[in-house]
Amino acid sequence: MFAASLSNCFSTPKRLVIEWVQYYIYLTKPACFLFGLVFAHGLVKNAVADVLMLYLIEDWESSNLPKAAAIINIEEGVTAIIALVIAHFTDACIGRFKMVLFTTASYIIGLMLLWFSTWLFPLHVKVRVFYPALVLVALGKAGKDPPFKAFLADQLPSDNEEQVFDRTNFWWRVLNFLGAAVSVFLLNRLSWKATFMISTIVMVTAYFWFLSGFLVHLYDCKEPTTSPLATLCKVFKAAICNRNLNYPPTPTGYFMNERHEVQFSPRHRILRWMDKAAIKRSSSSDQEQKPTEELPSTNESESESELCSVAEVKDAKRLLTLIPLWTTFLMYSLVQAAGNTFFIEQSDGMDFKVGSYNVPINLFFVLKSLTGAISSYLVDLLIPKQWTTQTQQRAQILKINAGMVFSILCCIVAWQVEVHRLKLIKKCGCWDSDNENRKIPMSVLWLVPQFFLLGFIKGLAEDGLREFFYNQVDKSMKLFETPFNGLVIGIGKFLIVFFIPFRRSWFGDAINYSRLDKYFRLLAILSFCNLCFCVFVSCRYARLEGEQQPKIIQFQPQEPPIQEDAQDQERLQK
């Protein structure tokens, strides 16, 4: 009896583990040729891209902290803009395989130029080589998501789209983490020349392994169809062209109005004008206002560039409803920008030894990524998938607000750490030019809490925004989540370029001559104000959703307009 009960206790966890493995761990031959490139991206990101600030300070931009921080944030902002452009051309013109081929090649050339720049001793020559290399690296990073990630999803086929998404995310995170872990333990003690060389070799090797899969005809290369960005521009153009038309009183006045609505969700007075993009100029309501001889022909007025279905208008309106929430992430991006620049420089002069082990600075970025993934996964366990879409959206907004709370805590912790560091610098006399390279009695582990909180911010705020985006937009726009959300965060990082000249006295040539404690304190105050604004925006979203759910403005005709729908389909095909 006891043995049977003990066997039952172990059978349930065993069954759950087997189900989890069968759901997530799925391998195909084409995917195996892509795993090496995912691993290489993770290694290069942690070994080069995340700590490029140190290279600028130590190698050729020494004693110029503000300029180095501006370069890093501009590069990340430009990468976000390029990512949106690349995503558009991938789906509209080139296709995913060709885009991955092109962007990875530019990444390799950029890494080779960085390696080549370490051989050039004159500073002005290094600078001339560095900036083109940085642009090529930004282009390579921009092609990582969504083109490369979507191409990986194409090689993991399944009837369940959600399962494909989960499997892709699983391999994406695992292989990126393995690449980052290898860079921490193998590349942390090497010089910049050796780091750039090994990163280039790893990326080239993975690139040729990726090409070998194409040579044996393993990949499922889908042809480009259309881009959601093109659809958005099409709706804007049609709404502007139809701005002088009146709203039709019947559903037949709108193009491809399958639900026979006269007002489209989301019903907001600011976005009401976009409904005009679906108006048919040849509708009966318009014919009553103008003589027949003045009406343009169908071929002239309803050309392909002006035809917008009701579904396309709804998709565009849903995307624009995200703008208020996106504005709250501009301040959030300043905190993330500080983590990629000033948090790294805080380690200057600290003791990196913990016992006999020398702690590498890029280990903190692994900690940040790991914390973000775990926190997001644990919170997702509390949000059942059986909940309605409205309930899930409220939970996701709450997740975003929790991330904003952690951004305040992160700034407060960084502020107090910097205050303590400056006291030790003053006590040790490191402000003197003779002692500026002197170590202070402060362990680098003091930086663990703020990087830990950075991971919580990313796992809650950014993942909450991603999930809210998925629930808000149509399926065709889901692949554009990373470019759209990344663009907002990238634009926010440009703000630091304008902020540094405004408070130039806080940013000295080196960190020991700066007052980053004042900057972190200001970030904490601004983050608190941003949290208040985020709560206000969240309440407006909850109110808007409540207004949309109970009533649906529809018009039921006596006879279904079968002939009208057939004509609409014929016009769209033309």
C-alpha cells in the first residue's frame, strides 16, 4: 500500500516533466543548422555589444564619459529604427532567408572591422574605422529579431501556432543564454583584440554552418507577402483622401463590412476619422449628395491604393491605441540606458576578486537576462491562459506597472551605491591625478542588486508590453512586436543625448569626476512621475475596454447584401 502511494507521488511529476519536454523540446534538421547562429548571436552580444562602453572608455575614448555614453545610446536607438525598416522589407520584398543572409554578413564585416581597428595605433585612424564598424554591427543586430527568429519558427512546424511560438522562444532563450555563458567563462580575461577575433571566428563558423543547410535544400523559405506597415500606411492614405466624405448611415457604405457595423472598434473619438478609410465613394449616401455626372468612376476612385477593408481599419486603430502606453516607456528606456552605460562604469576602481575568482563585468548582463526570464515565467504562471482576453489584458497592464515600480527601486539602489562609492573615492584620494587608478575598498558585488532589479524591470515591463501587444493587434502584426516596441525604447535612449548637455556639470570626463549620484536621484524622481502617468494610462485602458465590451453598434439589414460583398471581393482582387 505504501509502495503504491509512493509510486503515485512520483508518477505525477514524472508525467508533467514528460509532457513539458514533448511540448517544448522539438528538433528538426533545418532548425539544427540555425542553432549555431543563435548561439553565436548570444556570445557576441554578451562579449562585445553589451560591454562596448568599456572598450570606448579604456581603448580610445578614455577620459570622455559623456561622449562614450552618447555613442552607445545613439547606436542602440539607430538599431531600433533599422530593425523596423528591415522587418518591413523582409515581409514586403526580400523574404526572411535572404534578409538573415544579408544582415549576418554585415554583422561579420562589422566585427572584422572592430578586430582590424585594434591593430591601428593612431587614435584618429581607429575612430575612422570604428564608426563604419558600429553601423554594420547595428545592421546585424537589427536583423536578429524578427527576421531571424521568424525564420527559425518556420523550421519548427506544428498545427498549433501557439506551440510553434513557445518552442521558438524556448530554443531562442536557451541558446542565447549558452552563448552568453560561454563568453563569460572563456572570453572574460582576454584582450579586446582577442575578444573581437574569437567573436568573428565564431560568427563566421556559424554562418557557414547556416549556409550549408541551404545548400542541401533543407530550409522552408517562404516568399514575401505583405507588410503590416504597408497596410498601416494604406489606411492612413485612404482616410486622408476620404476626409471630406460623410459617414455612411448603413453598413453597405463600407468596404468589406462582414459584421455590418457602422462604427468600428476600438470606438474612440480621436480615432473615429480613420473609419473613413473604409468608405466606398460609390456608396448610396455619397450619391445623394452629388449628382451622378460628378461622381468619379469606380476604377478611378477605388483604385487598389485606396481600397481598405473594415478589418484593415480595425487593425490600424488597435495599433494606434498603444501610443499612450508606449509613451510611458520613454522614461523607462532612460533607466535601461543607464544600465548599459553608467552602471558598467560604476565598476571602475572596484575590487573584482571574490575569493580566488575574478568576476567579469559581463556576468552581470547574464544575471540580468536570467532574472528577466525567470521573473516573466513565474508571473505568467499566475495568469491562466483560460482567462478572457479582457482579464488577461488587465493582468498584463498590472505587470507593466509592477515593472515601473522596480525601475524606481533600481534608480534608488544605484543612487545609494554611487553615494557610497564617491565617499570611498574621496577618502582614498582617488580624485588626485596621481591616484586616479588606485583601487577602492569596495567589491564589485555591490552592483548585483541594481542589475538584479534591471532584470526584474525587463521581465515585467517589457514582457508585459509584449503580451499586451499580442492581445491588442491582429495576428498579421504580431511579428512586428519587437520592431514597434523596440522603436519606442530606442527613441527613449536618444533622450540621454539631449539630457547630458542640459546637466553637463554632472558628467565629468571620467566617472570619478562626475556626479552620477545626482543623475540617478533625478531618474528615481522622474520614474516615480512616470509611474503615476502609467497608472493613469492603465485606468484609461481599463475604462476603454469596459466601454467596448457591453455594446456593439451594428446595423442589421432586412436582406444580406450578398451582391455588395461579391463586388467588394472582386474590386479587392483587382
